[in-house]
Amino acid sequence: MADPAGLEGALAALPEAKRELARLMLAARRPVPAHPVPRSGAGPVPPTALQSRLWRRERTHPAVATGSHALRLTGPLDPQRLVAALTGVLRRHEALRTRLTVSTTGQPRLHVDEEPVLRLTRADLSGFTPQAAAERAALQSTESASTVLGLESGRTSAFRLLRLAPDEHVLILASHLAVFDGWSSGVFLADLAAGYRAGPEGLGPPELQFPDYADWQHRWLAGPDGSAELARRRAVFAADPPAPRAPGGFDRGHLPVRLARGPVDAGLELGAAEGATPFMTLLAALAVVLARREGRTSVVIGTPAAGRFAGPLEGAVGQFTTVVPIRLDLAGGPAFRELLHRTRAAVAEALAHQRLPVDVLFGDGTPPPYNVLFALHNYPAVPLDLPGIEVGQLPGPPARHLELYSPDPAAALACIGLVEREGEIGGTAEYNRHAATPEDVRGLLTGIEDVLDRAVAAPASPLTT
């Protein structure tokens, strides 16, 4: 058998088409580990399934993959130290130096540029009144969310530093969702703080880089373990019909949502007594609402998951988010306590398959069997610890979760993203205007409250669907 290392060395001498074939043959001969590991070599790797979808969509919908958030920095900021720290973070994370190219064989590939490119614009608003400066900063934050970024160009991040007063600044980050997820925000800010405090020289590379994960995902899916898991999961959802596409396609809408604490608090206590987390309890109640609405005894709900199923992935910037479809069985009209136990088992089973991208699981052109996504976010809170500077998060424009999480946005109805903060459970619901109205979305929330209220009043009574 030929030496794989020798074959790697010989690839460079082949024409590109033959080199691609030889690389695939070599990859097929290597055993694929169950978790990502550092890749051998620094050559191009295939994009992830999610990146491929976002890349295709941004060709016809510019800025569809742009996310943005803003920070208020109060105190004696050193702009030069901040610029050096930002550059250091870009150098530390390969995901932020990645661009996508198409080979002569038509295959997209991720390339990592050696040197970081910091795209930073600065504006001095200190000549305006405090109110006018704040209004202009808010406008810049909104504009940032419409920044046209591009995976092919490698322009995947853009920063704005606004000076509102000598000791008052706003830092705005626009990032491409193909290389930056919600968890990455905490990683990025922690690294930025470390680089600002001690200098960028101490920002060494993380244990795993995002291209390591992309390379592993491609090889694992093509290997026997990935193929077997894909077949098993497709069998689980074989009997579930695909969600209907809205005739008008997709048009994004947003509205703030909040759950009433009375019935919800009592319902969460009931769930905790049965060993269910708040997410599981709310998910079970939502399943009842959807089962009644659709006249079914089973429902599938999608939930976004961090996708960082291996410890070393937690320290890397990248787009690891995946959607985990959860199939909930309400056959037999179970009491809510029984449904909680079924939900616990269903959630554990679904999360055990985070490695399988939803774009591959339901990637044959048929919409997935869910049209509602539900999340109770728990991203780690990482304060931006800058010496002598108070840091605050500024409200930003609504996120584009449906286009990020759904393989087919036209088949999506709503994505309800909640967070528990200061005794309240609320957040934002994104919905498809061609499939639902704001009243429809609010009805899902009031339905959850009603189910929990009735479950607390009669926890042993059968659920009617």
C-alpha cells in the first residue's frame, strides 16, 4: 500500500482535476475520527454544508448572511491598542481569514489567508449634541447589519469605531454568518479583551480551528460512520410530511415576545420536579399547541444547537450552529407529566446527533418536517473586561435566524428565540409574513401559557390534541 504521506507530497505535481480526485481517494483511505482533530497541512478544504447554502443564497440576496452587534465603551479608550487587539484576534482565528473559491472542477473550497485584513472605519461624532450623537450611532448600527460581506471575497468582517465624546465610544462589528455564530461573540470578546490588556502577541492559535471542523465534517459524512448515522436519522423522520412552502415564498418579519410569569413559573416548577429543564418544559407545551393546531399525534420542532460537541471547539470562532430536529410523540393522549418524560428522552436523543448537519439530513430539495423553530438561548455571558472601561451592549437590529437555521425559509413559519433574564422570559420571534401573522405567532406563546396553566391545575389529566 502506498504511503499516504508520500501521496500527499505527490498531489502538487498533478493537474487540478486529477489532484482533486487523488485528494478524495486519499481521504477515503484515512480513518475518520468521531470528533474533529487538527487537519494535516494547510491547503484548501471543502466548506461546511451550512456555509455552502449561505454562499449560494448570498449570490441572489446580498447581505443576507450579515450579522451585527454594537458595544458602548465608557472610559479612557486607547484606540491604537484596540486596533492592535482587533488585528490580533483576526490573526488568531482562521475563520476570520477565510475566503471561498471555486476550483476549475466547480467545487467550492475554503482558503485561509496568511495575513489578517482589518476593515475598520472611524468617525468622530463628538461635535454633535449627546442625543444627536446617540441617534447617529444607532443609525450606523442599523446600517452595519446591511453591510454587504462576501465569503468569496474574504470580506467577512467590518468594524466601525465611533467617538461620541473623549471618554465615550461605540464599537460596531458586522460579521458574515458563515464564519461567525452566537457563541463566537463570547470567544471574540474574550480574546479582544486579552489582546487589549496584554498585547496581541499572547493570542496564540486555539487548539482547533474552524477549517479543521469543516475538513472533518466533509470526511465524516463521506465515511461509513457518517453515512450510517444519516441513514438512521432519515428513517426516524421518514413518516413525517415535509412542511408546506408558503405560496409567496419568504418575507422576514419580527416582533418582541414575552411569556407571562404566573403560569410559566408554575409550569417550570412542575417540569423541574419531573427532571425536565426549562427548555424541555416549554418545548413540551409548544408540542401540544402545534399538535392541536395540525391535528396530529406527533410533531417535529427544530431547535438551534451550538454544535460544539467537542470541547476544543468551544475556543474557536466559526459557524458551528446546527438545527436539531426533535420528534415529539403525543400518541395516546399522555398527561403532561408523561409528556415531560417523553420530551426528555426525545431531546437527549436528538442532541446526540448534533454532528449531522440539517442541510444534509433534509438536503434533497424537500423542505424539512418542521416549520417552527424554538430556542431558549444560553450562550455564555463573557464580559469585555477592558481596564478602566465600562462596557455595555447596545440594542441592535433583529437577526436573520430563519434564513440561517432553515434549509428552506419559504417552508418556515416562525423562529421563537427566548432568553431568561432578570426574572423575565422573553425575546424575539422571527416569522415568514407569507405564512403567518403577528397574531399567529403570539398565539403560539399564549398557547404555551395555557397548556402550562392547565397542566399545573391537573398534571395527571390526559392531554387532548
